[in-house]
Amino acid sequence: MEQSPRIGDMITEKFEPPDDNTVRDWGGPKAFVHWVELRSWIGAY
């Protein structure tokens, strides 16, 4: 079973972008809120 990256680890998988769960695990829940807002802002343009 593959373990999600931990806060501070680099996400280096180049074949497939990380899913939301991986990003949340990697950056933490507080940072994930900002990530979602940033994606929404980018998607609006």
C-alpha cells in the first residue's frame, strides 16, 4: 500500500497529478482550503 506524502515531503510523481486527498495530506487541512480557493480562482479565468 502506497503512503501519502507527509507535510514537508515533495510530491515527485510525474506520471499523474496528485489527487485532492494526497494534496490535503501533504499540505495539511488549513493549506488545502487555500489550495481549493486558488484552483477556483484560476478556473474562473
